[in-house]
Amino acid sequence: MSIQRKLLICFIILPIPFLAFFPINIPEQTKTFHSETEIAQFQMLQDSLLPSGFNSLFAGSGECIQCHGKDTAGIASVDLFGTDINLVDDWRASMMANSAKDPFWRAKVSHEVLLYPQHQQVIENKCTSCHAPLGHFAAMHNGQEYYSMAEMLADTLALDGVSCLACHQQSTEELGNLHSGHLNFDTIKVAYGPYISPLESPMVMATDYKPVYSDHISDAGICAGCHTLITETLDYDGNYTGTTFVEQATYHEWLNSSYSENNTTCQTCHLEAMTRGEVLIAAGYDTEARTPFYLHELAGANIFMLQIFKDNIEELELSATEEQFEQAILATEDMLFNKSIHLEVTALERTADTVFFEVDIANITGHKFPSGYPSRRAFIEFTVTNEFGDTVFISGKTDPDFEVIGHDTSYEPHHNIIKSEDEVQIYELVMADVNDDVTTVLVRGEYALKDNRLPPLGFTKSHVTYDTVQIAGLADTDSNFNVDSGTEGSGSDKIFYHIPLINENSALEATAKVYYQTAPPKWMQELFAEQSQEIDKFRALFDAADRQPILIKEETTNIGAFVNTNELFENNPFAILQTNNPIDNTITVNSSEIHSYSIFDVNGRLLQYKRNNLGTYDITLNGSAGLYIIRFTNKNGDGITEKIIIP
């Protein structure tokens, strides 16, 4: 028997009388390799948990699994090692697949409606456009003005979430210019894909859908309509204020980055291409093997909700298994741990009563970090211990409820220099309402009090999208935020820790840990202050969940014990200023050892830092008149301090 004969069928053979009504001619050369017995056996393997059938505009994912699900023969949708990589099983455990069943989302919609029942139709219609598109847009196609949560709950295709055709049936019309749940779909039965000359007949026979090549399926504009959401602001009486608020703008963040310029799209990261080896993508047919093969894990950063899904499959009526959710969690961990940020910690210097450290954190995603729904935040826990293991300093520690200790009552401002334990660096979006109070009610959002989420590389204030992706609060005036050596667009931040020491002369170790939280306790307070069936259900799931913040990156550095270097190097310093009178703000240094230098202003703010200096060289002081302090440190941690005055 040939290898082709061994392929196991992965589609349902439609009754012959029904085929007579097909509008598309089936090519005679279509090949299948199964006996009637094999076909009958496969028909018994249909997945009853995924919705099959059609509405006026879409097909359910249960129609796609016939060819793009697991191939029980182990021939199609496997990698070089024979591991199953089928599209549907990867997708079904993603946040996208479960968007309509997400209990956090349902609770939040309920919350907004409780506060503004007069706007229920508008709120629910807007929310279902992205979380239940197969139901919502079919209803719009049929002439409805609104689509409700109640209709979604009774609609099996709506409960399919961001299903296959929510992306693969989007048209090119206004692609990339859409936002806030406005999407355009082709009304003829087509499924767009990335491969030229697809074999049409299997999909047509099984579903009446025609596969069509189009490069727009790989365009980031496919994601734009839902991943930029602008809401109309309401006051406390439910009146529209005439202003709008950008609740999220992940697509616009990407546009304002270097990633959009080098064609690194959303799909590049979230639909990772498996480039080693060719893959047969449709089980049961003699299709052309494809490379690259695009995995459909759609991993993001939301480990918290994926774990809730995994632990409550039956209660939430989900279609994925524990094992599939575990694979989704592993893919999300890989995204967070390895593809989100770079972190570096540097020991700058120490004096008799203070030790100075620098933390450099850089965003390596194609959008802000964190991005998306505004509950998400990242924060830095910075700890210093002595050589006996005692904690000398800690900023960013969490309490038993996993709230950050020292967090201000209203909100924690952005920091450039941290000098005390009640100051902590938190990267987040903080919304204000019409009364200038912090709010988590989306329709009350008036403006951003704070947005210091790390911008992507290449992000600039001059970009055309900046009005929707602004930096807000103290980060906007921080000369080290998204700026490196005076140049905008670094996608990074520098935080300086000036830590007071009392009778502490031993060697020290400093550790920076970056944590990620999907649903911080402070953000949940406004939601849990209300009651509804959806809020109560999510509160129970939330309380039972593992709410510990996710540690995504950790770095450590050391600094030696304190020595009175003024006495040690009085007769033989390793770095000598050849002039104490700057000419054109420039001084000349002569050095006999490799060393680093740090320049501070009179307030202790770090202005310059450079490593691996040797010999004779110039330093330019980029500042106004005043006192400046230069600290030279050699590779042994020994230091010399000099004071310079610019007249």
C-alpha cells in the first residue's frame, strides 16, 4: 500500500444528492485515500465540544477540525519528530478561542451594565463585537442593530469566541484603519490563507468554503479592529461628555515602533512560523506540503486566566483538555520569560552611608509592555542583602493578598530615583474619570493619569499615532524613559536606587525581579464592590485561583565591602583629573587602570555612566552651571570621588 493510501480521512463525506446543489465545480483530480469503512470509522471521531454548522455568515470551528484537527494516522499536522501540531487543538486552548466564555470579561461587562443600565444595548453590542464575533457580525449581517449577551449565551457559534473565520474571513476593505470592534468580512464563503494555489476541492466538499490565497492574512491589520478600542466617555449620571478614551491600542503601539517598519507583524510572534521541515496541513488529501507552517498557539501573557480555564473546564463549559491548556500555559510562559523584556542590574558605587545601583529594563515586544486590557501591570521588586543574608533594603514586596507594599492610596507614580522602601516602580495604565479620580470603569475613562508602560523599540512622540498611545504622568518628563543617550525610541527605562546604609560595611548583593499581574487586587476592588451573577461567579474563581504574580525576569549584581578610598588612594589614585577647570564643559582624565565612571548632579541624579575606560580621554559634562560629582570605580570595586564646578 502506498503512503498516500495510508492517510486517514479527516473530513465528512457529504451525501451525493446534496452535492448536486454545490455552486462550485469539484475538480475530478481530487484524490482521497480511504475505503468506505475507514470513512465510516472517522465519522465517529467528530468533536462534539466544538460547534459545527453555519449561520448566515460563518462556519463553526467544528467544521474546520475535520481536516485541520488531529490526524489519527499521524501524517498530516505533525512536525519532524511526529509530534502533533494541528491548528485547531492549539487554538482551542488560547485566550482567543475562549474569549466569549472568559468569566473575567463577562463579569466586567456585567459591572459596566449595572452602573449604566440605560446603555446596556450599546455596551453589550460593543463588547460582543470582539469577544463573540461569529454571533455578533452574523446578526449585523442580518440587519440587527444590537447584539446582546443574552443572545450570545444562546448562540453556539458566538460562544466559539474568536474562531477560525473571525480572522480568515476578514476582507481587505479598510484593513488596518478599523478599530473599536469594527470589522469587515467577505459575505461569500471564502477562507483566506497564506499559501499560494491551495487545493480547493477538499474544503469545498466538506464545508462549501473555498480556500483563497491572500497576503492580507499575514498583515497586522487583521488584528487592528479589536486591538485598538476607543470608548465614548460617560459622566456619573450616564451622560456622554463628548470625549473619548483609548482603553487599549496595541495595534497603534505596534505602528509606532521599529517592528512595523521591518515587517515584524503580530503574526510573526503570536503565530510562530515553524521553519524546519514541511507539513501536510490537511489530513486525508494529497496536498502539497507547506513551509513555513504557522503554529496557532496565539500565546500572549495571560497565564492567570489560562490557569483558571484549566482548573474549571466543566464549570466554564470549555472545549480544550487540561493537557491542551497546559501546553498553552507553557507557550505563554515562554513568551513572558524569553520574549518580553531584557533586564540588567549594575552596581554603581557605595559611600559610607549610601549604595547606588542602576536597573535597566528594555521592552523587546512589538507593542507596549504590558499591553492590552488596562488591568495588567508589571512591577520591580528590588532587594539588597548583606553577606550574612540579612535584608538591607526591599522595594516592591507584596503582601499576602499580592498587593504591592508601599503602593500609594490613589496610584503609585512613576519613579526615576528610588530612595525608600515605600517607593516602587510599577508599569501600568491608570485611568481617570470626569472627576479626576482613579477609575476602573471603562466607560468612565476620561484620560490617563499615568501610562508608563514600556514603549516598543522605535516609539516616538512625533509619530502620527501618538495621540492614541501617549506616555502619561511623570514618565513623560523622565529623561531616561524611552531615551538612551539623548535619543528617543529606546523602548527602555533606567531606574536608580539610592539606598541608605546605617552601620553596614559588608559586601552587598542586589537582585531585581520583574513580576507580571493580570488582575491586581487594587484593580479588582471596584468590580467586586458590586454584585451580579457574573461578578459573583468570577469572584469565586478569583478567590480560589493562584493569584501570585508571575516572575518573568531576575538579575543579580554584587558590590564589595566599603573601604575609605579617600585614604587608600590618596598617594596613588588610578584616575587623575588633568584639569578641574572645564573648558567648553569638557574635562580630561588620565587613567592607569580600566575603570568605569558615574557623573551625578548636586541632587544625586545620575547623568552619565560609562564602563571600560583607560588612558587619557575627555568627558563632556552636558549640563548647566553648578556642582557635579564624578565617581571612578576600578574592577575591584575601589573608587575615587571628584567634584567639578561648571561656572
